[in-house]
Amino acid sequence: MIARAFRRIYLPPLPRRVWLLEGAGLLSAMGNGFVLPFLVIYLHEVRGFSLPAAGGVVSLIGAASVVVAPVSGWLVDRYDPRVLTATAVLLAAVATGSLAFITTLSQALVLAAALGVAHGLFRPSERTLMAAIVPPESRHQLFALQGAMGNLGIGIGAVCGGLVVSTTHPDSFTLVFLADAATFLPYVPVLTLLPRIQHAAGTTVRRGYSQVFRARAFLALVAIDTLLVLAGDSQFSSMLPVFAKEHAGVSEHLIGLLFLVNTASIVALQLPLARLMEGRRRMPGLATMCVLWAGVWLLVLASGRTSTVTLAAVGLLTAAGVFAIGECLDGAIDRPLVADLAPEDLRGRYFAVHSSSSQLGFTLGPVLGGILLATSPQALWIPAAVVCGGCAFAALALEPHLPKAASRTPRAAPPPTPVAAAEQIAS
């Protein structure tokens, strides 16, 4: 009974090629975990770049991703997304591996721009592939699985990377950069197993971004997403560690534990919450996420004002877990809704606009957060809570403008019969 329930929740009945794609994604996420937490340290302490210069290199990755995304969406809607995804991962592998051997800032900037181009091409092409290879009633399961796999991979990679890298042994960074580059490569053979997406004949010539920017419900969703990244995700990853150390007085080990709690919670809860959302209205779920995040920032602020470090630690750990619940709701709602709103021949453009707006939030969020936190904790966390709370009202106001078919998360298809399951595995 328990084993059957576990399989039903954590092993959704998806085709084998989907699981292979997610396995490649897990390896890639592990590679990202090897490098991303230590990239600024590498650039600053190993290569000797100033902190502003190191931060500029990292920001350029996001900026290049935003710039290239519109072209990526156009390409995805015209050409085979499998080829574009393979191109993106190969470019990312070359750029990441080459970062291990840089000696000048100009080299770092060129490779950061290349890595940003790879990211900007990868997101629309891979998400378009994912939306096309499963039926609409399974998309929430697939995107939820992707979120769980991604967080699991980054968590494992960060722990492994932390055990390997040391500024006293610069060659250790060479090892993790090359390992990260290698983790991109399994995508290529897996992509050959996926079916070619047949674009509707002629429609991609007549329809373009003008149609995307006339889709008011989609643009409203993008605006909400951008604000949530700006006031939510980006502050959790960038400003929360600084606040925890300098204002709440907790140790670096506790900061690491915050991210461990967050990652473990997402891995444990993402798929169950995706299943819970089946048949339910999406916008109240998104509004619930916004309210949770608003409460998290108020709890973070209160944790910095406690009388003991122990109380601060308890508050921050609780905040990390609750924040993860909101992330799980977002994973079950956001990208599946974009896929459902997008016409088939414009899906690449829809995902390009969606991903570039999210990346814009990640690019601007740390800058604005740093300015506000330098003023006072209240100047950051109270406005962040207000923005998240406002997004809850915006999500509920958007609901009447969504197509009826997209307003609820579809119920997953029933588990296949033994004969169908065998055919599904063979596919």
C-alpha cells in the first residue's frame, strides 16, 4: 500500500524518454551545483578580479540570456527544438569548461556572454519540447518533476562542490568546471530519442511576437511572475544569506542549512503538491503562494530582531521551509499554464518571453535588494512582503480573463494498463 502510494505520487506514469530527459536534467543540475555557489569566489579569489568585476561577470550571464531570448523563441517556433537544445547544451559545455582556464577579465566576459546565450536558447527550446512530448493533462506532472529533479541536482552538486573546491588549491576549481561541462553532454543522445515537433505549415511566417504581445492574460501572468522573482526568488538566493549573517547573527553553517532545508522540502513536496492541484483552480493556488512568501519575509524580518541566535535560526529555518512550499505551488502552476495559454505555433515565443522576464527579475533583484538592505532590513523585507501580497490580489484578478480550459490544473491521466504501460516504456 505504501509502496503503491509512493509510486503514484513520486513516479508519475510518463514515457521512458521523458524520464531519460529528466535524468539528463538531473545531471546538468548537479553540474550547476558544482559551480554556481562558488563562481564569484573563483573569479575574485582565484583569478584576482575585483568583487564588482566578478559580480559583473555573473550579471552578464543573465543579461545575455535576456537579450537572446526573443531570437531564441523565433528560432524554436521555426526549427527543430531538439537541434536548438543540443546546440545550447554544447555551447554551455564549451563555455563552462573554458572558464577553468581564463586569465583575463575580457576572457571571462566573453565566456559569460556565451553562457548567457546558451541559457537563453536552452530554456525556450527545452520547455517547448517538454510541453509537446506529453499531453496537456500530464504537463503539470512533468514540470513538477523537472523542478524536483533540478533542486535535487543543485543540492547534491553544491555539497559535492563544497567538498572539492579550495582557494588554496586552484586546480580544484578546474576540476569542478570541467565536471560541470561534462554533465551537459548526456542531453545530446537523449534528444535523439525524442520525436520531431511538427510545426503547423505556414503559420510561423504570418504569426509572431505581435500576437504574443496582444495576449493580455499571458502578459499579466508574465508581469506577476517578474514581480515575484524580483521580490521573492532573487531575494531568497542573494539577500537572505547576507541578512542572516549580518543582522540575525547566524553562522555560515546555518546559512548552508537554510538552503538544504529549502532544497529538501522542494524535493519532498513538489510532486505531492502538483497532484494536490489537479482539478483545482490555478489562480487561487498562485495567490496562496504569494501570501506564503509575504509571510516568509515578515518572519525573516522578525527573526533578525529576536533576542537570541537560536530563535533567529528557528525562524529562518521555518521561513526556508515555507518558502519552498510556495516554490512547489509555482512549479505546479506557472510553466504548465504558459504551455496551455500558448498556441502551438507560438509556444517557443511564449516561453522565450516568460523566461526572459524571469531572468530580468533575477538580474535586477540582487541590485535593488542590496541597495534596500544597505539602508535597513525594514526597507527590504517590508516592501518585498507588500509586493508579494499585491501579486496575490493580481493573480485573483487575472482569473476571470483566463480561458476556461486553462483556469484549472487538469487531472492526470489514469495509470496505463499493463499492455499500454509496456507500449509506453517501449516508446
